[in-house]
Amino acid sequence: TGTGSQKDRVVTEEEWLRKWEVGNIGFHKEEGHPLLRKYLDVLLNGRSGLRIFFPLCGKAVEMKWLADMGHSVVGVEVSEQALKEFFAEHSLPYCEEPVPEISGAKKLRSTSGNISLYCCSIYDLSSSIVGKFDGVWDRGALVAVNPCDRQRYVSLMITLMEKNSSYLLVTVSYDSNKHKGPPFYVPESEIKSLFG
Ligand code: SAH
């Protein structure tokens, strides 16, 4: 499977939910990402009390890490199971709230109030619902977006960014003829054209 054939490949929402159900979540890491540690200063840029967005968040432990530093974290994820596991694994009490603007969606919010996780598709969000962010941690997100949706994803992300926000993006450089994932190959040239 080269980059050519990857372009038309699609991972459906149902397939993602199924991955969570059967525990096929090799992408989840128990340890905080070393690149977030390394580039934390770039993300924060000396600022405190930021709003940080985690697109396609899964149960990323970095959400807890940034919240503990005093930032407020917003994530979005289609799998409710993932979000519940996040709160359970960190022993964080939370409550469930409806999201009137999005049918079928709900928000799981830590009782302490600084972690709000939307259970819906990212494409249902807009800045009028979630506001704008000072920072974005995109790990396993752009690379998990179906290639046909990349432009839409990036355009949306740009509308969710405050003027002086920082966007940390993790991608993986590999020979897409030899490796199938994770789950899609996004060459650097495409990142440049997508984000401009
Ligand atoms: N960023 C996380 C998870 C990466 S895997 C981490 O670093 O561990 C990608 C995640 O995106 C999966 O949990 C999947 O369920 C979720 N997902 C896929 N499509 C989505 C969409 N359209 N909207 C929201 N979440 C989505």
C-alpha cells in the first residue's frame, strides 16, 4: 500500500469505536509523549492558564498533565468508552452534560472543571461551541484523519485558534510503501500546503 492507494482509504467512525471495544489501541501510550516535554515551552511560550485543545484525543495522558499545570483542556473524541476510561484511569470525578448545539453529542467535564471532553465528531465542532484555543496538541490526530478530510480538518483547526496560539503537530516520517500506518502517511510537503 503506497501513498497513492492510501489516499482513497477511509477508516470509519464505526471502525474506530470497534478498535476501542476490542482494545486494539496500540496508539495509546501510558507515558507522556517525549516530544510534548521537549517542546512544552514552544506550546506555552511563557504563558499560564491557557486553553489547550486535543483533537481526536482518545485517552491521552497529556490532557491530565497539562490540566495539572493549571491549563484548561478541551478534547474531542468519537468514542465515549475512551473518554470514560480517561477519567477512570486518572480517578477523576466527572459529570455528563448535553451539548444543545450538537444532536447526539455530550460533554464529559471533570468536576474540578478544567477538563472538558466532547463526545462527538470533530467535524461537529465550531468556535461558537468550543471557543478558541491558545494551544493545540495534535498527536495521532491529523495522521488519523481520512486523507479526503484533511483540508476540512485543517481549515476547522485554523478557525479554532486564537491569534497567538501555538500548534504542536506530531507526524511520523516513514516509507509508506513498507508500512501501513499510523494510520495514514502525511508527507511534510502536504503539511506545508495544508497549513500554509
Ligand atoms: N490523540 C490520541 C488518540 C489518537 S488515535 C493519542 O495521542 O493517544 C485517533 C483517535 O481519534 C481515536 O481514539 C478515534 O476514536 C478518534 N477519532 C477518529 N475520528 C474521529 C472524529 N472524526 N472525531 C473525533 N474523534 C475521532
